[in-house]
Amino acid sequence: MTLQPRCEDVETAEGVALTVTGVAQVKIMTEKELLAVACEQFLGKNVQDIKNVVLQTLEGHLRSILGTLTVEQIYQDRDQFAKLVREVAAPDVGRMGIEILSFTIKDVYDKVDYLSSLGKTQTAVVQRDADIGVAEAERDAGIREAECKKEMLDVKFMADTKIADSKRAFELQKSAFSEEVNIKTAEAQLAYELQGAREQQKIRQEEIEIEVVQRKKQIAVETQEILRTDKELIATVRRPAEAEAHRIQQIAEGEKVKQVLLAQAEAEKIRKIGEAEAAVIEAMGKAEAERMKLKAEAYQKYGDAAKMALVLEALPQIAAKISAPLAKVDEIVVLSGDNSKVTSEVNRLLAELPASVHALTGVDLSKIPLIRNATGAQV
């Protein structure tokens, strides 16, 4: 904490009123015993209250030391003055658990220009030397007057000094009394706040115990409610749900068995149909084989006649394949001015037909005897 003690118009040993300001750095001591002392002194107070107590203590010691020193000692040797304040004030603040880290004099001034007059000493000496000649000339005439004035001033100074001493002693005694009163007041206030804190702590502890008991009762009630809700759920939800699940499971199992039986029946059906189709195919194959066997035997028996019959059976198919492109022709135009020419071309094509068949099949159509049908036409 940073403190700025200030003492205004405090008379020094010479009776000169000075105003002195300083800067002090203090902190709470951390040693166990001293920390306990600080807690006893300041527990419950805020930082400003602590600052005020320490500041008043420092200002009291600063006032008391100012009354024992001259202006020159204070002004010219500030470090020694600050050291003296630290040494005097340290035991008192130490008993409160406070340590003075540093103390320095910030400013010293007065309202009667005493300090400014100290700087004019040399000027005064020169002025005095200049006035010596005049003074010596007038000395004889005014020596008696000067002596009287000196006696008067001495008496006045003595009286003023006694007044100042009495006033200073009064101020010191008053400061000491104020300090003692402040300390006792702070101790009483601290004790009161400590007791209040203890009472508040007891009240809070009892409130916590009440809350714990209430919470336990609430937990017991909630536990009973949970058990009741659980039983209600078992009766109203879980049991019906289990029954419904069992029914659905039975239905699913029956459906499964049904599907299995249907699949088995379908498989048996397919197998029977397959066997029947296989039997039909086998019978047809046997019939076709028998037909081919009989046909081969017939061909073998009849020889060329059978071949001729096969060729004759195939001729319509050959003709259909050859004339297939012509079936897509819409119109044929024969460019010839002679109708007999067309007839001769048709006859030529018919005449070449046996040779073409012989070339393709090896069967000579010219050797086939002509057969007349019932109408008498040649076939």
C-alpha cells in the first residue's frame, strides 16, 4: 500500500511552522505470528480503513519528530529525517502486523518564507557588509538604543519560546492521546466485527445443516416417487407392452412358418412341373428319334427314290428363298417388243432348272418319270 502522510504547520525545535509531506510504502507482514496479528487487527476492514489507521500512526510520529529538529536539519538532511521517522514508527506499526518498506520526504515548505530566507544568506551577508559602514557610523549614537532593543527582543524571544514549547508539548500530548484513542477504537471495532463474523458463521452453518436435512427428506420423497412411478409403469406400460410384443412375436413366427410352407409347396410345385416337362421332352425326343430312325430306314430302303423325295420336298423352300428378294419388288417391266421373246425366256429358265438342281443336290430331275394325276395332267 502506498501512503502519503502530511503534517501541516507543525512547529520545529526553533518554533518555525513547517508543512511536510512524505511517501511511504507498507505491506502486511507474511510471517505466521505477525500475519495473525494483522488479521486480529484488520480482519473485516477494507483496504482504505487499513490505510487510514497506518497513515494516522505515521503522521503522529512525523509530527513528534518535527518538533525535535531544526529547519536546517529537516531541509538539508531529508534522508536522515526519513530514516529517523522509519525507526520511530516501525515498532508501532509492527505491532499491528504492518511492515514499512520505505519512507521518504516528498516536500518541505513553510508559509513565512523561512526556507526561502535560508537561500538568501549570502545576499544578506553582502548586504550586511555594505551596511557595516553606515552602522559603524551610527553605532555610537544608537548603541544604547540597540542594547535596549536587544534586551527587549531577548525577552520577547524567551517568551515566544516558552509559548511555543508549551504549545508543542500540548500538540504532542494531544497527538498521543488521539493515537491511543484511535488504537482503542480500532481494536473495539475489530473485536465487534470479529464477533459478528463468528455469529454469521454459526448462523450460516445452522442454515446449511437445515438445508442438508431438507435435501435428505426431499431425496427420500423423490425415491419413493420413483419407486411408485416404476411400479405404475410396470402395471400400465411394461406388462401390456410385453403382452403385445409376445403377440406380435407369435404372429411373426406363424407368418414365418406360413412363408416357409408356401415356399416349400412352391418348390415342390416347380419340381413336379419340371419333372413333367422333362418327361414330355424325353417322350418327344424319343418320338422324334423313332421318327428319324424310321425315316432313315425308309430312305435306306428306297435309296434314290427317297433322296429324290427329299429334294422334291426341299424345292419349294429353295424357290421361296431364291424368290424372296423379288417379293419386295412392286413391279417388273420387261422391255421387249416381241411377246414371243418373253415366252422363250421363261422356257429357257425352266429348261435350266434341272441342271441347277442337279448341281446343287446331285439329283437328276430329268430321270424322274412323268406321273399323270386324275385329271390327266402330267406331274
